[in-house]
Amino acid sequence: MNAAAGRIGIFDSGLGGISVLREIRRELPRAQLIYYADSGHCPYGRRSRGEILARATLITEFLMGQGAQMIVVACNTATIAAVEHLRATYPLAFVGMEPAVKPAVAQTRSGVIGVLATGAALGGDKFHHLLAQHGQSVRIITQPCPGWVEQVEQGDLNSARTHEKVAQYVEPLIAQGADTLVLGCTHYPFLRPVIQRIAGDDVVLIDTGAAVARQTRRVFEREGLQQGRDACPVQWHSSGDPAEFDRVRALLWQAPLG
């Protein structure tokens, strides 16, 4: 391990946060990245706020034990449930996620936006605040997408079953005039090629992975952390089955996101 490199902990309910990890790697190619996939407790969308908060707390303490000097909560659901508590409890900087409602409002031509996310993320106060702040001039249709996280966790990105699950939730939004879709879960960028194919080339898909990576770099530098001299391999951890984690991780690390 490159001892000179600042260490960033990144965690998600499972493997979806790899979409954010990849963007952080582009922004900070010589930082030490420590990724924790809570696959043994995925999906978070089915769990209570208390359960998610307990998992986020345990994972934060684990990452701190691995030497993390800042933490990225690469999960919209965990951000809503836990990030403010984590910031108030631990002496580290935390970067969280939020659905890209503001850029979608700026992008739409039809005035209709679809937000694809977990039910827990769509029901959170943080999301409703985003709608109140940025959504007054447009129509925003929210769409929970049960089953999508599970398809990504299985590494099933392009099967007939995946196409069917994606079409089930995307086609009604397009039929209602949505020309911009917000991918409000870190797992969903891995379904982006299928979503785009079903939505059509004229529909714009927006996620926040690159924006979160830029914010991560700003916080990294603000905290006085330094990149190392050499590229560091990612340090991987998971609460799930190790063999399955390794199989899907290798697939998602290379999967196209566009």
C-alpha cells in the first residue's frame, strides 16, 4: 500500500457504489480507495432507517479502522438515513449522494422529468426538499424500481429479464412525456445502456457519480490529503459471499456506463 496516499473510504448497500468509485478513481488516480460493499444486507430499500443507520455506523467504524481519512456514502438511501448522524458523530469529512434533480430541471425540454430511485430514497425528507427547491417549474414523476438493485447485484445487466424489469418502469415515464431521466441510485448507471435503449436516444439520462467524484476531490484537498506517487490498487471488502462478490465486482469494474 502506498503509505503517502490519502485514504478514502467508500461504501454502498452493495456493489452499485462501484459506479461512483470508478469516477473517484478518475479524479484521484493515486489516492488509496477502500471500498465496502454491504452485500450481506442489500438492498437497503427494504430496511428501516434504524437498520440502515446501524449498518452505516458499523461500516464507518470499520473504514476508520482501515485508516480512512474521509468517507463517501455512495448510496442515496444510506445518505438519507445516516449521513447527518455520521457527520455529527465522527471527526471525519463525509460526502453523500443526492438525485440529480437540479441538473435535470436545467436539461429538460418537455418540462417532464422522471426520477428512478428506490422507494426509501423517494420517500425521504431530503428528496422532498430537493423537489420543493428545484421542481416548481416542471413536472417530476417519481418511480420506484424494485428489482433493479438485485439484477445489478447478480451481475445480470443485459438479460431478457433485466430488459423486462427496466421496461416496466421506464416505458410509462416516456409515455407521459419525460425527456430526462434521473438515475437516483448508484446501482442504476450499470443499467444505463438498457435504460437508454428502451427510453430512446432523445431521452437524456443523468446520474451524479461524476459530480460526487468532483466533490470528493474538493473535500480531499480541503482536508489537506495528498495523492501518492504511484497508483494504488483498490482495497475491497464485503459483508456478502466472497466468491460472488469477486465475480460481480470484476464485471462491474469493467462494465460500460454509457
